[in-house]
Amino acid sequence: MKKRGANYYWNARDKIYARLSQLPQGTIKERRISGHTYFYLQHREGKKVVHTYIGKELPDNLKKQMLERQALRAQLQKIQDAMLKIVAEKIKGLG
């Protein structure tokens, strides 16, 4: 990742969090019952795991949203790593 200022990373992080809040949370689970396949969206609400029925077919838009969420989470990790490096450099400069 290019060396950029802290503000760049804060703004990028905020944009990613905003987009993540618009996407479905959790994972898609496939269940086979009596030879039929059913899809559920599985996520946590506190300590409880909630399964929301999607249908017998997985909608394409949901697949795309889940892939987008996965890509955003990877981007977020890179941004957080870069932010940690910036903070570490500032602390090192103080000492």
C-alpha cells in the first residue's frame, strides 16, 4: 500500500464501514433436507446465532453482496494495518 497520511486512512476506513453497514451480515449456509437444498443467512445477534431463510435458490445479488463484503473486509484489514504502522512511527518518533 502507498504511503499516505493518517487522514486518508481514516476517511477510507469510514467509507468502508458505511458500505459494510448497508450489506447483509453473516454467512450463507446451505442445508439439505429430504434431498432438497435450502439456503439460509446465518448471523449473530448477541450470543444467539440466527438463521434467516433465503429460499431454494440463492439470489445472484446476494452472492455479489457477500463477495463485496468479503473484499471490503480485506481492504479494511489492510487499512487498519497501515494505520497501526503510522501510529507506531509516531510513537517511535516521540521516544
